[in-house]
Amino acid sequence: MSALPTLDEDMEQGLSEAASDGLAGPAVRRARAWLSRAAEPGSVAFWRFVDDVGPVEAVRRLRSGRAPDVVRALVGARAGQDASLADLLRAERCDARLVVPEDDEWPAHLLHCLTLATGEEPDDPRHQSSRATAPVPPLALWVRGPARLDELADRSVAIVGARASTAYGEHVAGELGHQLGERGWTVVSGGAFGIDAAAHRGALAADVPTVAVLACGVDRAYPAAHGALFHRITESGLLVSEWPPGAAPLKHRFLVRNRLIAALTQGTVVVEAAARSGAQATARRAQKLGRQVMVVPGPVTSAMSVGCHELLRDPELGAVLVADAAHVVETVGRLGEDLAAPPERATGPRDGLSDLAVRVLDACPVRNGVSPERLARVAGCDVLDVLRVLPVLELADLVEATDAGWRLARGARAGEGRGVTAGEQTA
């Protein structure tokens, strides 16, 4: 049995492959797999280097020490290591795959906002955004699950919020996830405790796919208690990560990960957020990428809603208050098509009454009946007007005639009555 080609041999052969059609052949895929482990995502300089020379040539230069000093410093000792084939095999064993920009599945139109934002970064690395906040496109995405990433992301909404959520927040997030799923929208979140998990479970309860963007390898369950949740997600939806299989959920990776949650969706909904939280940071990154920010208000006495209210109070953010999925879809959906229905309002027997009818009704006594002339004096109108209105009010079970005259009907005294239809209204 012949030995597998080394990384350097694959890269040599891949030069012609990459130049021929730009598609993701074996060498390009292996190069991007290596790059995903060689440097931490989020570096402007590193992404620009790969974008300029291509993934295959980038690997060759990094391996041979011919890359710019600032780029080689980002890789360090990893330049001499190679786990690309092992990573691809490990992904295959857990039914995962590497999706690269050369693939049809790559959500190019959504991630283009990151490319534009990176283009605005200064050339001097000293003045560029830090890796934790830089709007850098991913070099590749490890994806686990049966669905296509581009199709799920095309009509998707991010739901984020506090890990230490309240029962109120989890209820709202679950309802939003369920209602959005029923309307054909994909819920994207981070798979964390609290709001994230509630949103994912809400979507799963609607029997629709959901996407969890992780800060570790897609073969790892973090938090460990969400092993069953992640398994359910992979049955119809996706686990997505920039880090290769086996990668640990290091703290700094969560901040870097948040830009993908914002970029892969049409808008971000913040359900609960403390005064200082990752959810707030995700919302602000979404706004900088041209995405709509939506916020669910909470009790003013709740520490978990302080961040939400601060987002709503920020005029530059342009956040929209939302209370249900209809509000969300109206905000990020198609103009003129995804409008939210007006809220249902309680109706009463006086609805539909003209001003004259209301005045006559208010003039009617509760117990003893009075004459139309007396009603006219109290209501401030002509007797003929009273006589024209009384039959309509009687048909609506609002007044009744007695031997002594007219008075309020029993149902009207209790706030009942069937109300007046359009055909019964009078001047």
C-alpha cells in the first residue's frame, strides 16, 4: 500500500489544481483544513494573506518560512505541524465535513459583509481591530449535520441572550424559536446554557432544523450537559465551527465566534442581556455588519434585561423592539409580504357606537326609566335624534323600554351587550 502524500507534496500538486478552475479540489480542501488549525481565526493580516496568495500557496509559504513576519508570528510553532488529514478523517467519522469558500454550499452572499468590513481595516497591523472584534471572514467552516449551510442560513435569524437567564427569558426565547420555525425561518444561536438552548429547543419542538455556531470542534459537546441537545440538532440541522475537530472551547474563542452568528443571519434578536454581556457585543457587531438588531424588553427591575434596555436606548444602534415572531419576521422579512398582524384588542358593547349614541346611552338611568325628552336634555340633543338612536341601542341589548320610560338593559349594567354592527350604526 502506497504511503499517503505529505502536506508539502499535496501543496505542490495543488498549485495546478488551484489555478485551473478555483474549485475545492483535494489540495485546496486540505490546505484550508491545515490553515484552520495553524492560526486562530479573526486576524485581519492572516485572512488578507490567504486571500491574496490563495490557500495552497499560503500553506507553502508558511511551511517554508517565506510568509511575511506578521503572518508567521500568528502561526508560530504550528507551521511545522500537520494534522490536516487526521482532522478531515476525524470529521468524517462524526459525519462532519469541511465547507470552504470554493464550495457551492458556502453562504457567500451572507458572509460578504465580513469581506467588505475587513476591506475597511487599515493596512498597518498596529491600527487594525483586535482579533476578538475584527470582522474577518472565516477561511473555512467545519459543519456537522445533514442540511446545507447555505440553504439554512439564507432565511435565518439569530437569537442570543444571557446564560444565567430567567424563566421569563427562556419562555420568550423558546416561543420565538418555535414560532420562527413554523414560519420557515432558521434559528441560529451559540448552543450555550440559557437563552441559546431555549431558542434551539423551541425550533426543534416545531420539528424544524436549527444551527448552533460553536467555539470548539463540532465533535465536542460544550457545555457537556448539551450532548443530547447537540445530537438532536445534528439530526436535521447543523453544528458549525471555525475550529477543527477536537478543538477546545477556550474562552477567547467565544468572542471571535460571535461575529459568525451575526453575519450568518438576516438579523439578531437579543432576548435577555446583563449590563455587560456577550449578547450585547453580538448585537453591536451585527449592526456594524449592516444587520438588523431586535430586542425583547423585560421587567425594568430585572438585571437580566438591563442590557436589552440599553440597546433600545442607543439611537445609533437603531434597535427594534419585538415581542413575538411576527414582529421579527416583519423586521427582517420581505417588504410588503411579511407584515405582522395588528394585535387583537378586547371588544366591548360600546364599540361601533356613534358619538350621539354614546351620549344617549350615558344619559340612560340604571333603574328607573325616563322619557325620550329627559334623555334629550341630559344628552344635549334633539328628541328626534334620541328616538332614532334608541331602537339601535335596544337591538344591541344596551337599553330597554319600561312602563316608565327607557333605562340601561341588565346586560349593559354588567358591561355586557352584543355591540353594534356596521349596518346598525346611526349618525
